[in-house]
Amino acid sequence: MNRPDFSELVAALKGGASKDARFQLAKPGNFNGARDRKVVYAWLAEMDDYLHAAKVGRHSAVKLAQSYLKGYAATWWRTMKQGLMSFIVVYKQTHRNACIFECVMHSVRRAPKSRGETHLRVSQSQVAES
């Protein structure tokens, strides 16, 4: 009785399979935005298994997963991404303004007072760096 050769399977599990190996990683199917909970969870599990097996990093995983979104799901993702980017721009601008304000207030508290006046010691480069 011949024993099956599992060397290619073992090599694939160790990450050392050649490109022409018989064992190829099964790619997940596309997701079109179905609103059935079972379909959504099944697709998420399938995508998670694929990303884990392919050893895809977190930052690359989002880009790869979005390439499997089609139809309504792809439209939804683009809308959400645009909204998130708008939020980030507003947040950064608000945060920058808060940092400038804090820098000015810190300088006001530390500046020496002469004849009852407050002297701001904030250079233009400090404001630009904030």
C-alpha cells in the first residue's frame, strides 16, 4: 500500500510552496452587499480565513478586502471612505488649531511679566510646527 506524498502540503503549510504547486490558496468570493446576516458572516469568515492564510498585513488587508466588494457594497465602501477622509481632514485641522492655542497659552503662563504686561514668546516656527 502506497502512502500519499504530503510533502507539498507540508511545504504549503510552512509557507514554502512553489508558485506552481498543486495546492493553491482558495480566494474568497465577491460580496455584493447582500443583507442576509448569514451571507454577510459567511463572507467575512471566508475573507478572514483567506487573509490569515495569505499572511496579509492589517494595512494591506483593507485594500485587498475592498477589491472583493462589488455593486452596492462597493458603492457603500466608497461613500464611507470619503466620509472618513473628510472627518480626518477636519480632525487634523481642529487638532492643529488646538495645538497652536495650547502653545500660545503655555507661553503666556511662562512669559515674564513686566509692568503688568504679558509677553508672548511664540516664534513663527513654533506656530508652523504645531
